[in-house]
Amino acid sequence: MQPRQNIFIPLTRPYFDSEELEEIQKVLDSGWVTQGPKVKEFEDKIADYLGVKYAIAVTNCTSALHLALLCIGIKGGDEVLVADYTFPATGHAVLYCRAKPVFVDTDLKTYNINPELIEEKITERTKAIIPVHTFGQPAKMDKIMEIAEDYNLKVIEDAACALGAKYKNRYAGTIGDIGCFSFHARKGITTGEGGMVVTNNKNLAEKIRMLSVFGMTSAWDREKSAEFMIPEFTELGYNYKMSDITAAVGVAQLRKLDRIIERKRELAKYWDEKL
């Protein structure tokens, strides 16, 4: 008798077709392959889809969270409340700022941060809350935003898995001060690696964009200028910028987002019934 073989069912598989190749070819033909016009196109399409004013494309959601924390002034000695059921990157981003992640337990029905347990974790050092929309299921943002307002805290949504998810007719990632998304291979749409920071606050958006490109004006912005511009490095920044090749995949993937979400709902219903 042959031994029984294990059958592995993947968490998800990325869906690609000829559209991704066509978009990448356009970028290669243009000769502009680092951050440039295709990144701008991807940012504009994400902002339009979510209904936000500003979107900044970055290397991944970890860098998105790091930039979000930096731009609200998180520093050594500060505390940030973090959902304790999440990928370690959420807490790592706080540590990158030399601040302390303070973990808040979850609601066992949703696996999201439990708003009823937030206030007991707040101290005079607490500066922000990072709710995580686990598996794309939005956290209870009404209560979280109410607590944040009462204690003058910033809210950064870790919406890594939640592009396209809605909470009371508002897209996840657009309710707090800043939203952070991932385009990792296991997410709804993917660019292989990649991330996006979104906000409606102009000052925060400008700070995030500058910090994502070494603390200077991007090469594409300098290219568009009518005058010769010598880069000025005004702050300690990071090399967190997305490339046009990566963005090309994102542009093609975004066209499929609604179809991908619908298929995921079908699969979720199937496994709910089977399990």
C-alpha cells in the first residue's frame, strides 16, 4: 500500500496574465526604470480607488509603517499601541524609531485589536495606535478613533492585507491619520514586493515622500523641472522608493482587484462550508 501523500493548499496564489508583461514592456521601452512616471500613475490610481488625496509608493509595508511613524514624530521613549496578533513587522517598525511597542490583545472572534482593552494600556508616553486589519477584515475603527481623539493619539492603520476592504462604507486604510498597504505575493494584489502609504494630510504626505527618497526631491520631480536642480539632502532619509518596473505590475494588478476580491469571497464561502 502506497503511503498517503500530503496535499498542500496554498494560502493564496498571485494571478498574472499578459497585462503585467505589457505594462513592464512599456517601462523598459521608456528607459525610465527607477521611480518615475509609472510610479506616479500607480500612486494616482490607488489614491483615486481609495478616495484619498495622497498616496506614496514604497518598497514594502514595513517601510510604509516606518515612514508613517517617523512623520508623526515617534521617537525614543515614546510608546505605540500595537495589535498583538500580527506579522512582527508591525512592532519592528516601532522599534526602528527606538520607541516601545505596547501590545494590546485581540478579540477572539475577529483576531483584530480589542478596543475594550486599549485604554488600560495608555500611558503618558503613548503617542499612537496601530490597528491591524487582520486577513483583510477591518478592525472596529469607530471605537478606536473615538479613543484616539479622547487621548490625542495618532492612528496608523496597518492595512497590509486589506486593500479593497470596507468598514461602514469607508475603505480600510483611509479612516485613521495614515494607512499602510502591502503588495507582497500573498496580498490581494501583488508587485512581488511593494507598499503604499496613504493620507489626506498634505504635510504628512510631503514628509513621507521626502523621507522615502533619502530626504531629498525625487529624481523624477527634478527631471520635470524647467531648471537644473542640484539635490539637497535636508533630513536623514531612506531608500524606500518603488521602481517603475514594480509599479508597472501594480498598475496591471489594480485593474483586477475587484475580480480578485470576488473570487476570494467565493473561496472563503467554499471553505466555510467544507470546514
